[in-house]
Amino acid sequence: MRKASSPLLLLLFFAFLLSIAVGYGLAQTEPMAQSEQPAQVEESSIFDGITKGKERLQREWQDFRQSIHYTTSVRVITVGDIMVHDNQLQAAFISPEAGYQFDSYFTEVSPIFAEGDWVLGNLETTLAGSDKGFTGYPQFNSPAELAVALKNAGFNVITTANNHSLDRREVGVLRTLDRLDEQGFLYTGTFRSEAERNEPLLLTKNNITIALFAYTYGTNGIPIPNGKDYLVNLIDLEQMKADIVKARQAGADVIAMAVHFGNEYQREPSVQQVTLVDQLFAAGVDIIYGSHPHVVQPFEIRTWEDEAGKEHQGVVIYSLGNFISDQRGDYKDLGLIFDLTIEKEYPSQKVIFKQVEAIPTYVNRYWQDGKRIYRILPLEQVVKDQGAEGLTAQQITQLEKYHEELRGHVHSRLGENVFQFLRTPPVEK
């Protein structure tokens, strides 16, 4: 099972208890009378005593945990489409020897990522190598330095299922995964084998386990090779239901799915998006991260009871928009950083969504020393500081309007009863 674990503080505590158990076990062995000759102590009796002491302490520890109330939490920060168009390739090129540099994209947003436990992004390009040619639209292939920059920025989880997954065919899928492995990323959506595809990606921290899956509506008409359906996860409701069951059996507290769907450049979810979301919630999914429209669509927080009367929560962001790209205007240069805090209560082990924040971003593109510069700017910070490097006064005024409009738009499908979950209340209408 692919699993990322947090530092096991309980293991250290258990080691301490075990040391006590050893002393307890030894104390249960019969002491020698002073008048007796030293007798050979049976080794088995010592270990029996240790085992009994350990079992007793384990029982007492479990009883103690069941008697107190406490919580643990994990913070998941997610962004939308990570793309590299031709203009970005030209701007990132340093020299044949030095290669490419993308780190400057993320200077203003990396402090936000530093606050997250898991930082997710949708890699909508391949990393297939220079021999396959670096290109932007319509078939993307980007330098490996992009993966380095993403790691430096604070990402630790990448989803790879989207309509550009096969832009460099099978070899592009495999090489992309190799490049992600080199940087230590966890990833899901494309795979090297059936066995790899059938193992859920489990993200565990602070005793909260999230199972993450990723799927796409298609691959732009590029066929998946015969007998290798595992290469790219396609949207298939029955397969998705089977994945949910497998993840629950593996111990997942939360099921999250990154779904590449919807209509490009449409700011509201389509009927097909809403229908699939309804079906996935009914099947047991807790979080749905949408991508593909390249513009931001609203999010929802739902609460409902199943037939047994058990309460459920679900969060869906229909589209996170473009995080980084060269697409301009008509809201295509705007995106979201979606910040979700998940809390687990004890002793009930109930999992709830504690807080949500949708942080609007803007891709600033400007010229400096004869070269294009790209920077992802959190709009709230721009408004607060009344500026950022490369912005004109006219742009600042426009971005203030975008910030207010986007915050209203992204919260537009929320009912008043869910405002309690928001770190920052929506704009009053």
C-alpha cells in the first residue's frame, strides 16, 4: 500500500511503556532466597512476564484513550492547472548549460504552501525529456526543472490525470512519473502498471488518512495503448465506486478525488459535472477537486443524512481554474488556492471539515530586462499592499475588482448555514 506517514509520536510513547513493561515483567519473577545457591532463571519466565506487562499496559493505554476527548487535524492545500505554454518556455530558458528556471513563479505563494500538511496540484503537461521536444499547446512537454520548482515551492502531491496526459504517448507518461519520483513526489492519476494503479494513494498525517484518486474525461483523442488501460485513469463511475471501497478497506478516513471534467471557459458547472458530483457523494466520496475549465467555478459544502441517519459532509470545488499558464483575459489568468482543514475527533474518531478558505490568485505577466516574467500573486495580498512587482496602477485597480468579484463568485453556491466553515466570510451582496 502506498502510504505517507507522519512522525509516529505514539511509537516513542509506546517504547517508553515497553521499558516499563520490562521492569514490570522482571518484577513478577520469583526472587532468590539469600540462603539458596544462585539458580538458573528460566528465560521463558522472563519473557512471559514481559509479555504480560506489555499486554496490561496496552489495555490500560487503550482504556485511557477511550476516556478522553481530543482532536487531531490536517491541512490540505490544493491548486488547479499547472501548465507551460510556449511563451513560458521562452521566458524560463536561461542557457543551454543552465537549462530552465521556473522557481520565480511561486515566490509569493510558497509562504501559503508552507502552512499546509499536503499541497496538491494538477500537472497538465508532461515531463518527457528534451529529446521529445519542449512545446506548449496543443501537445505539452515541459523541462524537468518544472518538477524541481514545484518541489521547492512546497508541493508534495501531484495529480497527473488530465486530457494532456498522453501528449507524448506512453513514454511521456512513464518519464513524467520518473521525474516526479526523482523529486520525491507522491502522485496519482497515471501509472506504470495495473498493480500500481490498483494501490490507492494514502496520505497519512496526524493519524488522519486521506485516499486520493485522480481521473480525466479523456486524452484529446489520443488512444490509450491496447491492454494498457492502467496508464491513465478515465472517469468511470463503476471503477470509481470500486476504488472507494478499496480505499475504505485500506483504512482511509477521507476519500478525495481530483476530477478533470466540465466545459472549458464556462464559469458555472455543467449539468454533467453536477450529476457526477451527486453520484460520487452518494458513493462515499468526501472531497472533489475539479479542473479543466481553465476558469474558477464555485464550491459547495454539503451536509446530509444517509438512510441509517448518519450525518455526512462533502466538499466540492467544481473548478480551481488555472494556477499557472499563459492564458490571458476572460478570467483565464485567475485561479484559486483551496485551503481545507480536516479534523478528527476522539474517542469517536469522527472526521469533519473544520475550515475552508478559497484564496484567489492572479498570474502576473510583465517584461523585465527584455524578458517575460511570470508571478502567481495572491489577490488579497495585492489589495492589502496596493501593489506588487510588475503591476501598474491600472492593473491594481482591476485586480481589486477581480478580487471582490471572484470571492463572491466562488461562494455563490453556498447556503448561509455553511458560512461557519469559512476562514474568511464571503462578500456581502
